[in-house]
Amino acid sequence: MTPSLTRRPPWTVQVASFSAAHRWPVITLWFVATIGIFLVSLAAGGTDAENAVQEDSAPEYESGRAYDVFNASGTTDDPSQDLLIVISSGTGTVDDDVNATAVGDIVSRATALTSTVAGAVVPTFDQVIDPLQAPPEAGLVSPDRTTVRVVARMPGEREVVEERLVPVPAFLDTLRESHPDLRIHGLSGILANDDIETLVNDDLDNSLRITIPLTFVILLLAFGAAVAAFVPLILAVTSLLAAFGVLALYSQFVSPVSPYASQLVVLIGLAVAVDYSLFMITRFRTERRRREKLAAISTASSTAGRAVFFSGLAVMISIGGLFLLDDPLFRSMAIGTISVVFISVVGSLTFLPALLSILDQNVNRFRLPFLGRQREEGSGPWSRVVRATMRRPLLSFVVSAGFLLLLASPVLRLHIGQGDFASFPDSIEGVQAINLMNEKWPEGSTLQFQVVVTKADEPATQEAIGRLSDELVARDGLSGPVESRPSQDGTVTLVSVVMSGGQNDLANRAIVRDVREEVVPRIFGGLSGVEALVTGDAAFTADVVGFYEDGMGQVLVFVLGFSFLLLLVAFHSIVIPIKAIILNLLSTGAAYGLLVLVFQEGWGADFLNVKPGVIESFIPIFIFTILFGLSMDYHVFILTRIKEARDRGLSSDAAVERGISITAGTVTSAAVIMVAVFAVFVTLELAIIKQLGFGLAVAVFLDATLIRSVLLPASMKLLGDWNWWMPRFLSWIPRVTIEGESDEPELEGPSDPAPAPAGTV
């Protein structure tokens, strides 16, 4: 072991020692800071979240720029929004007298409905279209004539429309009570987004009510003592409050955030805060058995504390790769998760040493019978698995790697898309309306395919628009009527046709691509200065999917590159980072494959209450960045103990066996907590959160079992001393060790029979 050039303790020890010496001021400052940030954010207005279903008006996409071009020339319509009232008869058609009378009654009631706007009572709708009086080409009556759509227009900007919508939910309930034989549902984008926002908040509350008690029970089983189990929850809850505050302040002063950002703060924050506490407290309790309090805190901070710092840094670097994608909502999710990880790391290095200094041996108070007894390090079932694996390393590696590759194989069928209203739970009123329309109008009813054409006031452009209209309605998947809406100055025209299916259908994505790449250039290519921009929900989805598919490569290179450099510097080996990347990719790939099987192809869908469909476009990138960071947690923690044992005199094989064996219990407990937290989110209502929770839970489970207990020891056994190989031309890289001195004697066991390869640490 290379002698230290200085006796100055690592900075984590200096911070921990200061915190332990000034324990009461540090504890007070921690609570004031974390709770204070949260209270300040509430005073500033709380979290300003965007709609759960994004509007297709993002200017960075062609589909969004199309609307900007059209609106820039002025519109002929006053601002307004529609409410669709979908009415379906239980028996007969809407031509029957009873059903026709019911439809007429509903139209009359809608016309008479009033709202309070700016203190004045006004009609809720300025226009209500009776579907039985509308021309057939309006498409307000279903082909089987059992269902109609009443279109009710609400004039005004969004704020005015929100006031007009206040009495609508109660109005719909009244209609259902008056006509119990009819299926009646209302669809409004504003109301549906409000319902989804309420569902998001309810899910957040439900997740906390379940995960916090569940986490405490797991910690109680892991530590065998109630006080030790309670300490990580204090760090977790205060870290969550501070992160909520940071996210809310960002939303108020920088940009509105994703509606899922708060969910992600809980999802990641609770897991990492508890994990970091688990690492620190476990090492403190171990060291406290053989040394006095401050020395135990010093050693825990020098070893587990430094591992926590580097692990947290790895997580933040991985999630930081998301900033490469220019999407403000995506960026807000990254800010929320990075904030809670950063705060958890700071708390682990300051708050925990101060609290442990106060508690000391009382951290072991209220022991559970049997579970509370102290065990020898390296004992337990996982240590036996590690020893069995190292006896047959090649077989263990091949079987485990092959199994993970088999799980990953369905990723070849991955279909990513964008969640629409239909992907949300059926309990939402707007979703029920859409489901009913999709059932009764199979050829399509609300999905529009649109093209915005500039210089529309010129004769040549008008003739080209006519040819475009004819070609669009002649295509499979598109149908009339063709609507051409001019802008206010007449220079821009919006051409619309009806598209069948859903916005995530691959056939519709192909139509968007063909029209953009073939039809538009052929029809408008010879017209100077004319732009024809394809838009609509399917086009917007295609743009979003393309954005994330193109950005995946950048994020991949960033995360892998920085993770490689971090492990290279930390362990001064080129083999360790390469192997870590390969192992982490295996667990990530397996998570992707299982996501496809469950959420796309419906395996176990009924059991998990899943609506099979597409994988949300940002889920693969987000899971990759988070998993890579969290996997580094375990990797760094385990390798730290392996290197510590090796530097204290054990051979490479003995150090691997000891390092993995003595960390197996802690890693297993940490993984169980993470899996439990993530699994709770699978039980929630929102499909996006279900997908994130499931993907993370599966990957962490595989990482803590097959990867850390089988593939890692098997690969290290096969490589032997080459695990620590460093090319001589990289010898200039500084040696920044993660682990500090533990002041333990050299271990008894076989030592290295020969010098390690060049560059060995």
C-alpha cells in the first residue's frame, strides 16, 4: 500500500468531525434550512406545474412551429374552447323518439346553463350545436347512429374559460341523473388536465402514506433497532421537503415544471436518502463496537461517507446528462431529482454525524428480539452465494449474463410514444368520453392531421393546396371532410383532415413521415418561399419521439463517459470502469425488456392494473440515467470495501470475497428498500409513474442480486489482479481514493503471490 504523503484527514472526516463537535448547532441549522426552504416556496406560491397532457405547440418541433406561423398572421376566430358532451343510447338509435327527445333536452339545458365570470352571471356557452340538426358531414352522429356529440363553445381566453367551466362537472352529473338510460360523458382539455393534476397529487400523498411506514419496517428488520431505523427517515423527510422547496421556487421564478417532477423527487429522494443513511449508520455501528464515539464517526465518514459522496456524485452526473436535451419539462424533472440527491448527500455528511454524536450507543436502543443481535461481518446467506460463485466463476458468469440478455431481448420490439388522455385511468371523466368516441367512431373523430401552408393567397399555392387536399383524403388512414381555414390576413391556410386510430399508431407516424418527406416536397417544392408544415397530434408525437430518440445517443455518451472517468480516477484502474459499465448496461437492458413485456405487450397487465400501450417517450432515457447512477451506488460501496481489504494485505480473490460478503447485508437491505419504494409506485394510477416505478424496481432488484452477488464476484475472480490494471501511459492520472483509513490492522489471509500488473493501486 502506497504510504500517505500527508496525515491530514479526508475532507469528509473534517466535515463530520466539525458536525459532531458542534452537533446541536448543525442539527438546528439543518432543520431550519430544509424546512425553511419548503416554507418559503409555499409563501412564493407553491409548485407551478404544466398540464399532464402537453399541448402540441412546442416551437422547437415542426408541429409546434406550424401553429406559430399560422397564429402570427392572425386568426379569424375569437379565442374559445369546446366542451364535447358525448351521449350514447343504451337501446335503439338516436332517431327513436325517446332518445331524440333526451338529446334535445340536453341541448336545451346546455344552452340555458350559466356561469359567473368576473362577478357577472353569463351563459356558459355562446353556441351549442344540436347534433341531430347538424349536417351529416359534420360527423356529430356515429355511423351506427347510437351516439352523438354535442359541441358547446366557450368564448374567451383560458382564464375566462376556466371560470365558465366551474358549473360543468355538476351539470354533467345532473344530466346523468335525469337520463339514467344514457351514457353521458364530457370532454374538456382543461377539466381533464385538472382531474389528472388532482390524481397526481392524490397519488403523491398515497405514495408517501405507504412508502414511509414500509421503509421504516424494512429498516427495522435491517438494523434490528427502532432508533437506528428511525434516523434515516428523518434525513429522508427533511431532504424531500427541501427538494420540494427547490422545485417549487424554480417553477415560480424560472419555468413551470413537469407535473411528474414531485413524484420523481419522492421516487428517487426517499430511496437515496435512506440508502445513504443505511451505509453511514451501518459503518458507524460496526466501528463503535471497537472504538470510541468520535473515532467511529471519523472512520465511518472516511469510508462509507466518502463512498456516499462519490456515489451521489455519480447519480448527479448521470441525471445531469438530461440537461443535454433542450426540453424545459424534462429539465425540471432533472432539477428535482438532482436537488434531492444533493441534499441527501449533504445531510449524510453533516446531519447524520451530528445526530450520531448525540445518540451514540442509543442508536441501538429498542432492539428487536433475535433481529437485534449483533452479527459477525461477512456472515449470512449472500456470503455463501458469493463463495459458491467464486468456486465456479465461468459457469456463474455465463448463466447469469445469458439470463439477463434473454430478459433484455424484448427491447428490440420497443415502441415509444406519448401519453394522451386515453392512456390515463378510466376513472377520469374525459378519458371515459374519449373511450366512448373511439368505440363509436372507429374511423376517427377527434384526431386531426393538419398542414399549415404559407403564401396561401397566391394562385399557384391555392392550386397546390387543392392537390394536397385530394392526395390526403385518398390515403388510407385519412378521411374528409377537408377543412381549409385561412388566417386573418389570408396569407396562411390551415388544411385539416380526420385521421383514424391514435396519435401513437406506427401507421400514423408513417403517414406523417411520408407527407413530410415525399408529398410536401413534390407538391410545394417548386413554389418559391412557400412553407408547408405538417402538424396535429400524431405529428407532434412523432416529433417528440424523434427528439428523444436523437437525444438518447448524446445522453448515453455523456453518462458513460463521465462515469468511466469518475471510476477511473477513484479506483485507478481501467478495467473496473469498463466492467462497471457493461454490468450496468446488462441490468438496464433487462429492465427495458421487462417494461416492453408488461406495459407494451400486456404480460401481467391485469395483475398490475396496467393499460397496455406505448412506453412513454422519455422513460427509457430517464430510467437509464437514474439506474446508471443508482447502480454506481452499490458498485462504489462494494468496490470500496474490496479495495480497502486488498490494501490491507489480502490477495485479490480474498479481498473480493471479503468485500462483497461484508457489504452483502447492507446492499441487500438498501436494495430491498429501493425495490419496495419503487414497487409502491407501480400500484399508483398514472401510467408514466407505473412505468418508472416498475423499471427502476426490476433493475435495482437484478442489480443487487445477479449483478452484485454473482456477475461482479465471478468477473473479478476470472480477472484476478487484472481488475486493478492501469496502463502505464495513464499513470499521470491523480490517485483520488474513495476510501479513507479505517485504522484497522492488516487482515490475515493469503496475500498476493507476485506484484500486481503495472499501474496497480
